[in-house]
Amino acid sequence: MRFATYLSGGRRHVGVVATDGLSIQGLALPAREAERGVLALIERSARGEDLVGFDGAPVAIDTVHLDAPIPLPRRNIWCVGRNYHAHAKELQASVFKDSNAAVESWPIVFTKVPECVVGPFDDVQLPIGVSDQIDYEAELLVIIGEGGKNINRADAMKYVWGYSIVNDVTARDVQMRHQQWDMGKSFDTFCPMGPWVVTADEFDGTSARVRCWVNGALRQDGNTVNMIFDIPMLIETISRGITLYPGDLIATGTPAGVGMGLKPPQYLQVGDRVRVEIEGLGALENAMVAGDPC
Ligand code: MG
């Protein structure tokens, strides 16, 4: 199934998206739960509760405002750096000083703050004055269902509730300026997410084409089969000694073709439009606008 979070009639709703993607039918969730988006369904599922019924008839999807499926994650989003061979190579000489061999022993894991999430078609505000090297990263998002700790990779896929898409927007100069990546990854609006969640029974995250366009020009064209650390390995690694909770999010890294890897680098500018698409999941598209002066 495909579940979306959306705004309509002055409040937030959660609904089921029709197979053709053209309509959505709201679920009868109490407003307090609907406010948390699809996370409310994941938590109900983890508690063993049945899916709630529908609330009214389907409506055309273009009559609602699609929000991020999980508008405010319960905690920071786990993110994986340099998880595709070609992308690791394109950035090897720029951001990172350590050897490629070290990177391929253990995944790089960092986080983005929950508050940087925005909807699939919302604007991204460029923090001009802080950064002039803002970049895109098209990524498959893994959504944890039933939580757990010390999950073995052989069992890991049972813990995946569904999948979505994120653009892991990154200020490269800020990423390099500080020893940790979180600041350069966590500016307000730096995590467009959506357009909805496809449940794990209907999507194969281990073999999915991931593409990104800037102003219509194809920049990234990869496939999750080429991850250095696959989804089971990521879940095993992150859950070693750290409990994963229902609704936890793992952004699985980006293929080659980011702006920093181009010669010369091409960073995002006000007025640019970035589209990220994963076959079988859908697409998000965001305009770059000027943020508040810093
Ligand atoms: Mg990334």
C-alpha cells in the first residue's frame, strides 16, 4: 500500500494513495495522531493494532497539499555517507581525507535533525551567507517498523516497514568546516521527503533505480544494487547496541553525480528545481529559494 500525509481543510490527514496515484482516501485517525503523519500508523502497527478505517470518499490528489509522510520524525534521521562506489570515488579527493579502504570497512553514519524535513514539493531555503556550496543527494529512505536492537542482517528486512525518497540537501562548505557532518546537513528545509511511503511488501529496496535532475538535466542515475553497504548491513550496523524504534528513518546514501563531483563543481542556486525519482516509489521536486539572510 501507499500511505501519504497531506494537508486539507486546514488540518493534517493520513490517507491511502490509489494505485494510479491520482486519488487519496483519508483514514479515520484522531487529529492528534494524524498530526504525526504515517508515523502514527507505524506505531499502531508496532503495537499490533489493526489499520483504521476510511474517513470519507477518495479525493483527487491534486486537490490536497502533500506533506512529508513523516513530517516530524521522532528523532534524528540516520544517514549513510559515501555508500555507492562511484560516489565515494567522485568525492575522494575533495571532502574527505581518509582512505577509500577505510570507508569500505565501516559505513559512515551521521544524522540530520528532525526539523529539517519538508514536503515533497515544498521550497528548499538556501541559507545564503552561511553557505555558497549547496548540493543535492538523491536517496532511498528506509522506514523501520517494529523496533529492535542487535538485529542480525539475516533478519533485518523484517524490520523494514516501508520506503520513501529523500533529498539529503547538503552545504558542502559547512560539512567540511566542522568535524561532524550534522550541521551542514541540517539547515531548515534540507530534507524534502515523499511523496508517500510504499510498504515493504510492494517495493524491493535492494534493486531500485535512483535518479536526480537539476532544471531538467539528469545528474544522478544509480541503482541501490550498487550500495557498498546494503540495507540489511546498515540495519545490523546501526542497531548494534542502539535500539531502533518504530518510525526510525535511514537515508541510505546517494549515487554518483552530485554537484561537488562535477568539474568544475556546480552548486544549487536560487531558482533551481531539483527532482528526485525512484522507480516504483514516485518523485519529489523542490524549488530552491533564498532563505532568511544570515
Ligand atoms: Mg547523503
